Amino acid sequence: MRRLCIAVNKIALVVDLLDTPTADALWQAAPFDATAQIWGDEVYFSTPVSAAREKNARAVVEKGEIMFWPDGDAIAIAWGRTPASRGDEIRLAGPCNLWARTADDVAQLKSVRAGAPIRVERIG
């Protein structure tokens, strides 16, 4: 299985890639560096990848799903409410491609501040 590590501060999330065009593009682009942006209980960051919206793209996600926002060429990792959420749902800014999952606790990203450096690397 292909895996990437998303590292920010002292946090390292191991993500298992799915079999999608977006996952393939991000795998090929790794390693790369980015800068954290914050939107409610979400960390997102730009990538060197552009990907089309996939058929199963959606805005409401589950904790542990790693998404790609095609409108911003960005990876989005959310664990709770965002400004777009309705009730307790995890809602992103718009439809995003599911390209990976992690068993790690994404809520640990709550300590990340805007501007923090992020590194995405292949592992395994």
C-alpha cells in the first residue's frame, strides 16, 4: 500500500492512499512543502497538484478522511466544525476528492497555527 507522511510541527500523520487519480497525482508530486492555513477545525494547504473534481467528491466528510479541494489545489484535513458546518457535521468549503485515510488522530492538528511549515513525503 502506498503511504504518505504529512508532517507539521511535531505531528506526523501517516495516510494510506486510495486508488484514485488524485492520490496518484499527489504520490507523484511528493515530496513537497507547504504552509498551513486554518479554517475552523480544518488545516488545509496548497499542493503542486491540480486535479479535476472526481465523481464521488463531497463536502461533508468523516474524521480521518484526507481530502483534496480541486478549487484551491489544496489538501484539506478536518476533524470538527468549520464555518460551513451545519450542526455537528464536518463540512468543507466545497466538494472535495477523497484520496486517502488515516488511523492517526487528526484532532491533534488543533494545535497547528496558520503559517506553520508542512512537509509531505513518501514512506514505506
